[in-house]
Amino acid sequence: MALVVQKYGGTSVANCNRIKRVAERVIARKEEGDDVVVVLSAMAGQTNYLIDLALEMQAHPDPRELDVLLSTGEQVTIALFSMAVKEMGQDARSFLGYQVPVETDSAHSKARIQNIPTSKLQEAISKGIIPVVAGFQGVSSTGDITTLGRGGSDTTAVAVAVSLDADVCEIYTDVDGVYTTDPNICPSARKIERISYEEMLEMASLGAKVLEIRSVEFAMRYGMPIHVRSSFTGTPGTMVVKEDELMEDVLVSSVTYSRDEARITIKKVPDRPGIAAMIFNPISDANIIVDMIIQNTRAGDLTDMTFTVPKGDFDQAMSIVEKTAEKIGAESVAGDKNIAKVSIIGVGMRNHAGIASRMFDILARHNVNILMISTSEIKVSCIIDEKYTELAVRALHEGFGLDKK
């Protein structure tokens, strides 16, 4: 007998028929002898619908009230799912975030989990009841409803699994695992059987949409195995686990891309101590994430500074930087939203030289110009013109032999 936490995403519970199919799957697993705890997302599209409603009331919805509103999406699915299980002859009990409780800080819309007492869940399990937990939501120390941000149900599931000391956390979605790249761009993409936490973390941060970043961080910190699976098939998916020696034999395990990038360049910036802080502090204060940064020295104590931000934050970032540029006496500010980031990832890079130069050579042979570069121990990322994204992904996937078993 194992203790399994299963999380089902919005597409898996998109309507009543799908919720019933998920209930059948969960009951079958329980009848095999395992104890199962279920974490559910809201129905597909429901969160966006609720956000639209909020925007009809306020141009900038009050964060506390928005969390109260958005948390109703998961309340619907856990209630319907529990009804479906009962109708099929088993027992289930729904738990909202504050009922577990999933204790978080007070940062509305991006709360972080601090603790999950498990006595109520364990009591239900001991009685043969299937606990059904609302993903994405929690409760602050002041009793306010909080939400964890987009993809927060993944984080809820992993955190619940860790708190219960479960054997595995299964994340069910609309894909049957983690692939070497996006199959929609590269038909030869292959499903990966096992991938390390570090590789999955890089993939999640670089544009792969399979798992939410914080859920992987949680799993890596506590060594919780994650099994990424499809809720529409019974086939095994991808195990996300601790790195092993076999993983190091693979130089590159995946190619990712992100079109959610924009580039900002400040020209002829005075090259003196404190200037970088003056540029980036206001951006940080606006909670805008800066990714790559490149500084090019000019003659005469001047420099050009280029960096990337999420495309959705581009207009706000440009407004901030233009004010800063005027304050520090820079010549001008230029922006470009027509860029993309392509990356190669693999724990094998740690022990092999020449991977980056091989990547650059592949892109050069396909006439893809590199605008910016960043590296880490297990990844190399390049900013390129957006129109070459698919070409670059296919070229790198083939060039590193990822299309071959």
C-alpha cells in the first residue's frame, strides 16, 4: 500500500463528464490498495472568467477581494468531484484551503505556503475517506483567504505530499509527460522517462508549461518524487527525481523556448559606480523580473546596457527606464518585443566542455543570429529574433540528437 497525492489540472476537470472520469480513476487507484489524496484546480477557463468579472468592478481589483473571488473556482470542482465519488459508492470529503489548513503568508495573489497541518487529512484517510483539497488557495495568519498565483495547484499538491510524507505526487495534465521539446514545433520530440529536479526547474523557468516552478522547488528541497502523467490515458509519464549517474551521460536533455521576452537597451550610460543600481532598483521595486543583462563599454567612460524583461511588463519597464535614463544623463532608450529565448538544458553539461560552442555553431549554420547569451551549470540560453524561434528549436533538437532514442 502506498500513499499517493494526485493533482488534476483545469483541462482534466473542465466539465462534469471529465470530473466523473477523474473520480473513476481515483476510485480505481484506491481499490488497488493505495491511499489517495486528491488536489484539484478550477475548471479550465474559470479563473480567467473570474478575473474578467473583477475587472468589470475595478480597474485594479483589490488583492484581498480578488483572492476571495478566485478561490471559488476550486470550491466548485472539489464539491462536484466529491459528489461524483459518493455517487460511485466511495466516500470523499472536500477541504478548502482554510479547512486543511494550508497556512500561508499574507501576500495576496502570490502567497507562499508556510505550513500544512495534516491531522484532518490523516483522520479522513484512516476512515477510508478520500480527502479532496482545493488547490491554489490557502489562509493567512489573520484568517484571510490567499491564493498562490498561476499554477499554484501544483505547489499545493507537492506541499501536501511532503507534509503527509507521501510516496509520490502525481501531477495529471493534458500531456502525457515531459518532452525533449515542444511536440507542436518538433514532431520528433520524445517523452523523457526520468528527469532531474534541476533540469525540470530550468525547463519550468525557461518556458516549459508542464510544471509550476515553485512546485519543483518544493519537490527538490524535500526529495518528493513527481510523476507527470496524462489524465486521458493510462500510460506512464515522466518521473521528476533526484539526479543520478545515467542522467549525466546525456549532454543535452531538452530544448525549450519562450516568446514571452522583451529587450530594453539604454544607450550611452555614464560608466561609474552606482549607475546599475539606479537603473535596476526602480524596476525591482515595480516587481518586474529582469533576466539577461549585457553591458558594452564605449569610449569616453560611456556604456550601453541591455537587459530582458517579461513581455507583459515591457511597457511599464520602458516607462520606468525612460525616467531613469533622463535622471542619469543617458542618451536614449530603445525597446524590442520581437525576440524569443531558446535554451538547451542538461545536467551532463557540468562534465563536458564545448556544449555552448556547439549550440552557437548549430544556430550559425541555420543563419540564426544570436543577440544575447546567458549560461548556468546546466543550461545555455540565447536571445534571437522571434521569427526564427521554430527554426532554432528544430535545429537544436536535431543537432544534439534528441530526435533519436
